[in-house]
Amino acid sequence: MADFGISAGQFVAVVWDKSSQAEALKDLVGKLQALTGSEGRVSVENINQLLQSAHKESSFDIILSGIIPGSITLHTAEILAEMARILRPGGCLFLKEPIETALVNNSRVKTASKLCSALTLSGLVEVKELQRESLSPKEIQFVQEHLDYHSDSLLSVQITGKKPNFEVGSSSQLKLSTAKKSSPSVKPAVDPAAAKLWTLSANDMEDESMDLIDSDDLLDPEDLKKPDPASLRAPACGEGKKRKACKNCTCGLAEELEKEKSKEQMSSQPKSACGNCYLGDAFRCASCPYLGMPAFKPGEQVLLSNSDLNDA
């Protein structure tokens, strides 16, 4: 039997189930007690009663589950989480469980990778597979009768995992350096020749030896021409069934639409046959559409004030 790294003074828990033989369990407990000595302790717990046990957190250094020869134990996620809870920080879990080597959907028996993932999700680290071995005919019969599972690709695997060196929910204060720097930040040195190259003083402007470039000489004859408003218009400006200028129109479309609007208003107004409609009622005929309105200039929109409306 492997000693599982058990030393004197450690607290060990042995988890068994209905497939475990009483003589094999008693023999394993006796060997573990010899390793832990009088200062240590070996506790025996049934896997179906583990969740109802009164074990406190961090109670055991090592937990052995399914290690008893001939045992066929399936570990649920709740059982693994409870084992991780009662393990001390730095403690180890050793378990043995039958695994499925073939790809089977919705299988009650896990694969080796899923079993390792379940140990990791329970909070253990450094999860690794120790060994694989074939099931004995008696173990296969137990799987078929008690677990109601039939497969020709079953193996037994032994896996171990370690609890991290801290308790679940523990906290630690971070030491943040808030002291101010004693020395101020030093700016990089500037080359005097480079600084002089990019510096221009008033004296340099009056110096005849200083060769200055006229900014107008940088312009081409094409740059001095007034651009065509049509060329400044955006490609999609004014396109579509309804022409509409942008909010901040700079291409002249807003002025163009305003002129078209005024022309439409002029054309929509009734035309005078005699040409005297704008002079007032004294010059209007009996059928004049402007009869009763004040005099106005040709093309001007006729507006009535509130006083004129009240008098009417």
C-alpha cells in the first residue's frame, strides 16, 4: 500500500461506500494509524453521510476516497466540494473512481478529463492522474448490478489534487506605495544646435543674410482661382426626390433653394390684369382679389396686422 505521503501527527479521513469490504477497510485504517501515530487521527466516513457530517472547515490533512481495494465509488460535484472544504490549506485528496474511456453521451461514469475538471471546479489545484488499471471481474459486476451501467471500456483511475495554501474567503491587505518621490523628474537634455535650428527671433527677421521664403510663392496659379460652387458641393448634396441643404451649408445650395422658393411664391400669387392692385382699393376693380387689403409694393407679400383684423 502506498503511504500517500502520510506522516506522524496528521489527521486523515477515509471515505468508504457500500462496495467497500469491511475487512479491507479495517486493514487500511490499521496501517494508517501506524503512520499517523498517537498524535494523529484517522477518521472513517461513509460517502453518503459526508454532507451531513459535523466536520469543521480545514479538519484533515489528507482525504482518501475509494482507495479501499475493491471499492467502486462515484464522486458527485457536491461530494468533491465538501471534501475540499474540510481539507486544510495545503492538504491533499486521493481518490479512485471508474472512468469511461469511450465517448458516450449522458454517461453516469465520467471520463478522466471530466473527473479532473470536477476536482478543479471544486477548488483544488495541481490536479493530476497518478495511475490507471483494469477493473477486476468483481468490480465490473458491481458496476453492472449497483450502478446499472454496462460498458466494455471501463478502467479505474487514481487522481490527486491539492487545496491551495489559503482558506476560502480569506483576504489580505495590499501594500501600496504612496510615498512621494524625493527627486523631481528630470527633463531630457536638449541639443543646443537643434534648439537654435528651430528658433526664429525678431532680429533674424531683420537680418538680410537670413533667407526667408515668401508664403505667396508657395501658391500655384490654380490656388488663386475662385473655385466653382458646384465643385464644392458634396457628391450626395441635394440628391434625391426632395432637395435639402445641409444644416451648415457652404456650397451655395441653401441660397439656391431660397431663390427657388421665392420664385415659386411669386408665381403662386394672383396676377393683376390692370396692374393697379398694389395701389389700394381706390384703384382696384370690383373683382380684384386684393380688395380690402392695404396697398403694397409689387412682389411684396401682403400681411395684415392685428389691428386691421380687429377692425374687420
